Amino acid sequence: MRILITAGPTREHLDPVRFLSNRSTGKMGFSVARAAAEAGHSVTLIAGPVALPTPPDVTRVDVVSACDMLAALQRLLPAHDALVMTAAVADWRPKICHSAKLKKRGMAPVLELEPNPDILQTLKPEKGGRLFVGFAAETGDPLAEASRKLAAKGLDLMVANDVSQPDAGFAVDTNRVTFITPDAPPRPLPLLSKAEVGREIVRWLETQSERKAKG
């Protein structure tokens, strides 16, 4: 398979120094990319700003903002069979990005924002026969919101995890996720390393690809 993966945060700049972002480190997406490459698949990794080395045998494309990531995906998706969207994309960006650093005394106390594009929703018409996997990093009741997103975005698999747990989510090496698909009950996985979660996702992709090939 030719697998396209996104990882890490995006940065939405207010000026050359300041930006809006989130806690994503990219570890989960890089783990999926490593697992897919080790399984013999062709892997392209679109990475937001992270401090991680590129896994062996993976083609890496670096981006900064949500709009950068969407443009890279629109360019690369036609050549791939599956998309795994682990990136934590910023929902909002400053309405104005200033070319020079703003001085404190000249800054308004209220920051005006505008929405970023919903990447998976935007790519939905281009899905065709490709497998689309999304991630829902939530707090509170992750399964309900993940199920809603699965249906709304036409995904084949949503990987839900509660990022309020200390051993799962951002900046740790383990994750506790649940696989949600349109045609089966949710499948919770035990606490696993992110490397193991990556291998579980790749195995799921391989199984679904084989089913599609058989018709």
C-alpha cells in the first residue's frame, strides 16, 4: 500500500515570533509511519513542527500551518491508497498575520481569529476508494464525539483517545485508544506503547485493503 500520514501540531502565526498551537509532539503519527514502513509499505509523512527524526524508509514533507498541511495533502493524496490523519490541526488562526514582530504596547487585548479549513471534511470528496483514518483526541466522553466525527467526515476508522489521562495522549510514549468503525462495535485497546498502536493501525489497514481487493 501507499500510505499518507500526517503528524504533529500546526502553528498559526500572529507575527514572526508568536503563534497559536497545541501540545502535540508528533510521536503517534511518527510511530504509525515507522510501523507502516517496517511492514513494507510506501510511506509519505506530512509533519508539522516537531523535534523528531524521520523514520527509516519514510518520505517526509514538513509544513507549518493548517493551510500548508491541506495544500500538501491535496497535492499528494492522489498517489496514495490510504490516509492516516494523526495531526492535531489548529481549529483557528489569527485573522491577520503581521510581517514584523508586534510590540507589546501596540497589541490589542483581544485577538481576532478566523477558522481554519476542516481538512478531512475538505478531502472527503476526493476519498474515492481510499481508506481514511482519523484521530479524535478528546476529554470527557471521547467515544461520543469520535463517533460523530466518524460519520460526519465519512471515515473508515476513527481512533479515539482521552487525552486527559496521564498515560495517554500528548507527550507520552503510551496511548489508550478505541477503534471505531461504521459497521462494528467500538474496539477498545489496552494501554500500549505508541509503537504498538501504530502497528495495530497498520494491521487494520492491511486487513481492510485485502477485503477491498477481494471485492
